[in-house]
Amino acid sequence: MVKVENLIALYNIGHAAGQVKGIALHPAATPYSVLSGCAMLRVELEHLLAEEVLPFEQSRNPAQRLITAIDVIGEECRQGRSNSPLAGTPMNFELGGAITELEISMNQELNKMPIYFVTKRRAYSVDALINNAEQVFGVAEVALLNKRTLTDIRQAGRSIAFDLPTAVGFHSVRAVEAVARGYHTIVVGTTLPDGTPLGPLIQALQNKRNALLVSKTIDSEDLLNLAIDFLSRIKNVYRNPISHPDMTLEPPQAMNVFESAKCAIALMLEDAPKKSSTPIPAGFF
């Protein structure tokens, strides 16, 4: 998948080709009169052949034929025949025919290309969702996430952009579970195996929370309480249904999963340094 960034080049090709064709059809046209337009058109055609615009295939030969016709015009000028009549000459027919052939070919090929416009998703930047979905978190928070967790967050963002709602839920919940395992390690003091689901994680966090409340180490306003509430909601409302083989999400549900996951992860990343006796290393979660 590549982002198309130079679509203005298509306009430039059409504009330059139209100007050259219009001048070349004039009875008083000479090689010199079309030389400037041909030079501009040639540059744009080189961009097309280098696939700097879109990956054209069937239009490559017509583009190369047009470049050859333009080079003939340039050679006429170099040979001192720049003011000789152009109308009715073989190079005039070659130039006009090559432009027409390219116009027809590009029109047909563009209509067949699998080009889609990705529409905006709520307040999220489409570019960010596709390329850097982790930007929903702060720089310091991102630094705490490991490569696998970042990959899940990025895949969730791409899935939002490309209308893959069930995949959004899968990757969002998996990112939450990864961060929750690291959060469990810090809060509870033991490390659980990779793949441990939210159920056992939540139960262990609740047991630790209850013990900390009894000892008055924390109070009811502590972020641990809120983190547990978010994780429980994700487990009951999203994680368990998503794990069912017949379950599919709709786009609004997928956005809710992603945003719930974002909040849960942000809460754990905010609270973890407060619960840790030592600095948390980069890429811990």
C-alpha cells in the first residue's frame, strides 16, 4: 500500500497535452511554436514513466511514443527548421496521434485502477490512523510501549481507516491485554505469561486493590480503581463477545472499542510509574 501524493501531475499532463495539441492543430503552427509546451509535457511524462504519480501499465507505451514524437520536434528546432510549417507533416500527425492515444489510454486505465478515498473517522486524522495510530498517546507514553504493542495499535488504526471493524476490536483488545500484563507486573509484583487474558489479570488486580485499600495504602480515588473499571468494561462488553467466532463488529462499535482501549491504556501508563519503586524502562509494556 502506498499513499498517492502527486495527483496534480495528472492535471499537469492533461493541461500540457491539451495546450500542445491545440497549438499543433493551428494552420500556422511551427516546431518552434510547440517547443515550449512540448518541453513541459516531456517532463511530466518522465514522472509518469518513473511511476511517481500512479503505477500506470498500459499507458507507458503511449507515453513513450509521445516522448519520441516530442524529441523529433526538438530535433527539428536544433536542425534550424523551427519556423517551417508543422501542419500536414508526418511529425505533426505523429504528435497529435500520440497525444490522442495517451489521452484514451490514461482515461481507460484510470477508470480501472483500484483507487479509493479514505473518509474521515470522527476527529481522527486519516494519515495518523494509517501511519502512526500511536499518536493518540503522548510521546512519553509511546516510549513505554514495546514493538508488538505498538504494532497492534497501528493495525487497529489502519483497520479503522479501511473499514475493518472486527479487526479493530481484535488489535485494540490485544494491545490492552499486553499493557495490562505489564501493569499487573508492577502493581501485583508477579509476571504472567504472554497471552494471559483480561479475566485473570482483572481478578489479580482487584485482589491487590482490596489489600491496598484495607492497609490504607491507597484510597477509593486511586487510579487503580479506575483502571480496573475500564478493563472490566472492555472484557465484558467487548473482549468476550469479540472472542466468539460468530461475532462481528460494526464501525461505530469498533470506534468505541478503540477509544475504550485508548483510555484504559492511558490510565495504566499514567498510574504505573506511581506504583513502581524504580523507573520503568522504555518498551516495558
